[in-house]
Amino acid sequence: MMVDEVIVGAPGSGLYGMLLFCIVTVFIAGLMIGRTPEYVGKKIGSAEIKMTILALLAVPAAALGLTAVACIVEPGLAGLGNPGPHGYTEVLYAIPRPQRRTAARLPA
């Protein structure tokens, strides 16, 4: 859930994530059966897959990077309840919390 649906948290982000995973799935399935991958009648090439993977990995990479920064700076270390790996996990799972609360308050 931390891939794109929770952190981005805007209306339509679930559809965005599903479409990205559909493109990757169709590409891999097309390669496994030996045919040119197509989705909705359009061929999927390496450029589309590169952009899809970039879109899928950008948010988790940003979350891990910001977690690492938060574990190094003094204000980030002041809020830790547990030392060591448990503290890192605590910071990692604290990142999507404000967005999740904000997304819950959006009008339907």
C-alpha cells in the first residue's frame, strides 16, 4: 500500500497505480508468451516501461530517502521511541500518516 496509493493519497491515485501495474503486467505477460506486448491496441515498448517503472519507484524511493534523512538529523532523532531498526521502521511508517489523514477528510 505504500507504493503510490497511500502516500500520494489524492482522488484517482488508486486508478493511477492500477494502470501502472497493468502496463507492467501486460509487458511481462507478452514477453513470457513470446508476442509483442500490446495494451488497448497499442504496442508497449521499452520507453513506456522505463517511464512506468520510474513512476512506480519514485514515491517509494522518496519515502526511503526522506526516512534516511529523518534518521540522521537531530529533530528526526528526537522523536524516536525505539533505537535501532525499530526506530527506522517507526519513522518509515510515520511518513504516510499525515497524507492518509488528509485524504480521509477530502469530500467524496
